[in-house]
Amino acid sequence: MPQITVDYSGTMENAFDREGFARALHEATVEIAAARPQACTTQFRPSAHTVFGYEDPGARGHAVVHVRIELLAGRDDETKARLSEAVLELLRGHVAEAAFTLHASAEVRDLDPSYRKFDR
């Protein structure tokens, strides 16, 4: 906890500072949601194909990034909204200007009560 997943268009691979983003996001998650630093984990999942609206996918004029943060229950909606806004601001700083229009989104939700984990 928290479990952070970043789905993003492969077209933004060279424009996205993933390491810097993850580090800054972990700091924001600790500060805003009182997470433990050693508990923050982020997984990046590039997508080979992104289709936006009616655009020809080969045009590669759009890129999409969606960040999902799942936390143990207990944070109020205001805290979750603040963290979502922080994610969007961090994306602005960690995705370089490029030849695509960026569509960024974020959501923060509670992990299901069945969530369990182990470390080895």
C-alpha cells in the first residue's frame, strides 16, 4: 500500500520522465495521504496502441496517461481529491512538450477490504 499503476501511451515513451515522476509521486503520497515511504510502489504499463476519438491511430497525435492510486481505506474524499490534483500537476512537470496532445487523468480509490500482500 499504496498500489500505484500508471497506464500510458507508448508514443510518450521518450517524453515521460517515469523515474522522476514516481519519486515525486511517492513524496506527494506520503505528504498528502500519510502513506509510509517504503510502502509506495509504482508500476508503469505502456500501451502499444492508443486510439483517440476518430483519429487514425497511425497519426499518433494524441497520448493518454491515467494514474490509479489505491490506498487502504480511511482517507476522506478531500484527501483523495488533493492527491489526484497533485498527480496531474506532477505529470505536467514530468512529461516534456512533444508532438502529441496529452490527455492526463488520475483517480484515488480505496483498496478492497480483501486486499492482502506479502514481502519476500
